[in-house]
Amino acid sequence: MHICVTGGAGFIGGHLCRRLLDEGHRVTAIDNFDPFYPRAIKEEGIDDFPAKTFTLIETDVCNTDTLLQALHGKSVDAIIHLAAKAGVRPSIEAPMAYEQTNVGGTQSMLEVAREHDIDTFIYGSSSSIYGNNEKVPFAEDDPVRRPISPYAATKRSGELLAYTFHHLHDLTVHCLRFFTVYGPRQRPDLAIHKFARQLLTGQPITMYGDGTSSRDYTYVDDIVDGVLHSLRRAQDQRRPEYEIINLGGSDPTQLRDLISGIADALDITPEIEQLPRQPGDAQRTYADISKAGELLGYAPQIPIEEGLRKFADWVTEYYADRTVLDV
Ligand code: NAD
């Protein structure tokens, strides 16, 4: 197949493109190398891809006309839309930019799908949509009317826009709600990567809250498996469908246990600086993955201890020959 992956140079996108290429697909990635974190980390993930089967279009997903032209006559079978401004806390500082990329960019890619008769649209959604859901684990039919950050609101908006295109234009849409993804080349703003840099540079770990908040960490290979299962299902459908599906580890870890886990994996004793809880952060996330199991045969394979060891191996090597650790 020929798959278009937006955000293809990003953390999840880079891993996904590699697997698609390994499985024999052609991939066109769209990415504007948003300066949220250094380009070098993104390039490390994609710079050995074969030019014969991998094309990178460096542009903004909001540039609908450019993308319509670039993909004209290219017979794209599916769009996997991962491009976004990610991160809860920075979205509180810059809500307009998040709205533009995450809402406008999703609308733009839906328009590209419609114009080019691409019948499969897989959308990288987020567990943040559940906000402070009291009920655990979080299931797809739980109410999601109260997002607690601009980021969460924009991700939910993307799901709604995609529904409208499914309804009007017979597009098959899977909105995959990812739960905190980690692994090699993880975004530097996310806890595991940030803690690792603090440990490697002998700084105290900044722990927001009392350490009892918890996250359902999901190893990136498990997420990529889920996306590939979703792609296969979407392509097998005789009739267009719209499904929202959680992809998580379904085994939450408390923040204080995560800190000792990453410190153990790096073999460094942590010093902890406790700071107040951050606005916009949910107290916990926990995925009910029974729907993903039923529809996709999804079953996460990598437990947190193993995933942290793999991350520690990458992070140690990545920063071994770099003097600037404060990315
Ligand atoms: P990432 O920042 O590494 O990847 C996003 C990519 O999108 C980046 O390479 C960036 O340059 C690109 N991008 C940003 N704005 C763009 C624009 N206007 N035009 C073109 N490209 C643009 O983030 P990630 O962690 O790989 O996340 C990928 C997707 O998964 C995002 O949609 C995010 O909301 C979602 N998600 C991620 C997590 C997680 O834990 N990493 C959890 C839930 C949802």
C-alpha cells in the first residue's frame, strides 16, 4: 500500500514509518519539523529510510493546496494523521497555535482525503480527552465533554471533525486514543525522557504533586502494532465505519514508581524535588483495552520494566556524545 503519515518525522511517526517500510509499504511522510524539540532527534529516526519507498514532504499540514498538489495522482491508500502540537502544559501557554495545527490541520488532512478519494483515515487521538474521568479504566463510551487542557480539547475536536467526514463522505475513520507513549526518541518534554536527562546530568528530578498521580504508559512498539492492526481492519471493511479505540498498556504506574523505575534502569540514585501539581494534568489515566482486543486483536507486549530498560539503553547512547543535555 501507499500510506501517508503526517507527523512522520515525530516520535511515534518515525517508529510507525519504519514498520510500514519494513512490511513493504510505500510511505509519504508530511512533517514541518515543528521546533517544539530539536530536529536532530527526529532526523535520527528517519534518516536511513530508503529513498525508493520513502518520501518526505516538509510542509505544514494546514497547507491544503500544497498537499493536494503534492499527493495528486499518487494513489494514497490511507492517511495516518499524527501531526500535532503535542503536550498538555505548553498548550495552556499557546492555545491558539494548538487550535491552528490540531484542529485546522486535521480539517485540512480530511479535506485532502476527500479530494483524493482516500477512504481510510486513522487519527492519533489522546487519553487526555478523558480529563479527570472518575471511573477507571477509561472506556471509549465514557463521557468526554470536559477536557481540562486546550490540547485535550483540540484532540477531541479532531475526533468530531473526522466523524463529520465519515458521515458525509463515507470515509472509514479510526480514532486511536493513545495512552502516554514512551520508547527510544520519546519527546523530550515527556516525563520519562525529562527524568532521564535530569538523572544523567546529576540534577534533582522535578516531581509535580506527591507522586501518587498515575499514567498508563505504553511502549511505542505496542502503539505501532495497534496502528497497523487498525490499518488492516480499515482496509478490510466493506462498509465505511467510524470507531474510537483506546490503545494503552492497561497497567498504570504511579509517578513515584516511575521515577524509581527509570533511576534503576539507569543505575543512578535519584534526588527528588517536589513541586505543586500542574494545572491541566489529569490525576490518572488507565485504558480499558477490551475494545482494541476485540476489534483489532490488540494486546500490549512490553511491560514497563522492560520498556524502561530499552529506553535507558537508547537515552544513554544518544546523550553519550552530546554535550548539551538540556534540549
Ligand atoms: P511528536 O511531536 O514527536 O510528533 C508530532 C510531529 O508532528 C512532529 O514531528 C512535528 O514536527 C509534526 N508537526 C507538528 N505540527 C505540524 C504541522 N503543523 N504540520 C506538519 N507537521 C507538524 O509527538 P508524538 O509524541 O510522536 O505524537 C504523535 C501524535 O500522537 C500526536 O498527534 C499526539 O497528539 C498523539 N499522542 C501522543 C501521545 C504520546 O504520549 N506521545 C499520547 C497521546 C496522543
